[in-house]
Amino acid sequence: MPKYRKFGNTDMEISATGVGAWAMGGGDWAFAWGSQEDKESIDAIHTALDAGVNWIDTAAVYGLGHSEKVVGKAVKESPHNPYIFTKCSLTWDKDGNIINNLNKDSIRKEVEASLKRLDVETIDLYQIHWPNPDDDIEEGWETLLKLKEEGKIRWAGVSNFSVEQIERISGLGKISTLQPPYSAINRKNEPEVLPYCLENNIGVIVYSPMQAGLLTGKMTKDRIASFPDDDWRKRTPQFQEPNIDRNLALQDFFVEIARENNVMTPQIAIAWVLHNKAVTGAIVGMRNKKQAEEITKNMDFRLNKETYERIANFITENYKD
């Protein structure tokens, strides 16, 4: 079984890897990953939980509610009792148009809908998904704190917040967790956000440690070209020129490092983010049983100092801008 880590100022101890349920929302919505079979999603969740993963991260907006339903069904069918983390602030209309909303009445409607879809009485961690509209983050945060007092949620956190935004709302009530993007490709939160969280005992679970699949060891230009039209990655700069060449070069370097250490390439990408002392856990998308098996194998693998420095040198040389 994997080792578990204290999660910020919460009472939770979590595995260093968690199930990311974004793609489990399925296709045909603005930020889909293409079509996805629910059975494969549930098999992936069960495989991860059997391996010792003890938390799942989802969001109301993933699949416009569908991901939460899949997670709820998978947990009900499992002998394990994982922590369930979800998010609010992204709502949608009857046509599927996504709307940023931090109004207290909207959040209250969201939490009730999430509780129903997940089929739970209390959400272990409820997070503001995005700090938009920026002027309303105080109202949104105050609402989460009240939901905690009422027992609807156990802990409250935020996602994609800057240090300035965290400080603005922290005076209203303690922030338990932050969920930022972080990978060997996307290091924008490394200089300020992560050190701030470490200093202030804010638990950090990072998303996209493999940069949406770019660091899995299985990404190629041909595969990217064959993505379905409803796969959001086709529209993101990291999957396009001029970024794609250096990103795939980093992936190839990770493949080499993985071979030297007798692990799968995803373990290198995950171990890289976990090397940062501020990071409690990595959210890793798993779309089927095979992926879950690969990701959860050697979950306690970590980079030694020499290997980490080799990767750092490669990044410095190839990502000079």
C-alpha cells in the first residue's frame, strides 16, 4: 500500500496520487477529452482504489454533471471509502454554455446538485474552481465557509488562485487547500504560489502533472492530429507549434529516465511534481483499467537528487523563454 501524507490543515491523510475524473465527464461539451465509456471510467476508479489511492477529484462542470454521477456510482460499488473532492463556480445553461458564477445562491444550488449526483451526505473537500468573477471571490469564499459550518462540506479550498487572491479571502476564514496546475512543462506557480502554500500550511494537490498527456511517453504528433474534434487539447498552445517539439523532446527524455529507473514514464512526471515540498498530491487522469494499473504501479517512486537535477538542466536548456 502507498504512503499517505497530511493534507494541509485538514484532518485528511491522502495518497500522493489521486484519481482525476475530468475526462470521465465524456464528450460533447466545451472542455471534453472526447467520448468516454462509463464502464471504463468505473473500472479505472476501482483499480486505483484497490491499489491504495484514497481520493478522487472531480467537478460539477466535468461533462456538465456527468463525471460526478460516474464517481458516485463507482464509489457506491466499491468496498473502499475514498475522499471525494469536487468544485463549484462553473455553471451552465440549457445549451451547455459555461458561465462563471460565485454568487452565494448559485453556489448553494451547485452544492445541493453535487451532493445528489455524488449520492453523499457531505463532500470531503469543496473547492472554488476558478476565481471568476474576481470581484465576487469574497462572496464565494464566505459561502463555502458557511456550507462547512452547516455540514454540507467538510473542508473548503480553492483552485487556480493567485497569492494575491488567496490573501484577499484568507482573512475571512482559513483556506485548507489549493489546486493549481503544475508540471515539468507548466511551472508558472513554482516561484510564488507553491512556496506561499508551504509557508502557510495550505495543502496542495496539483492538476495536469503529465500536462494533459504530453508526458505519458505515448504522445506523438500523429496522435494529436487524430484527436476528435471535441477534445479540448486540439485548441491549446502546448499541443501546437512551436511548443509541441520541445514538449515531445521532454517526453522522450522522461522515457529515457523511466527506462533507467525501471518504471513507467508517468511515474517520472508524477515524481517530478511531488519532488516539490509544497505538493501534497498529484491529480492524475485515468480513463481505463490499464491506465490506472500503469499509474498506480510504483506509486512511492521518487526522484533522487541527481536525477532531478538532470531533468532541471534539460528544462533550463530547452525552455529558455
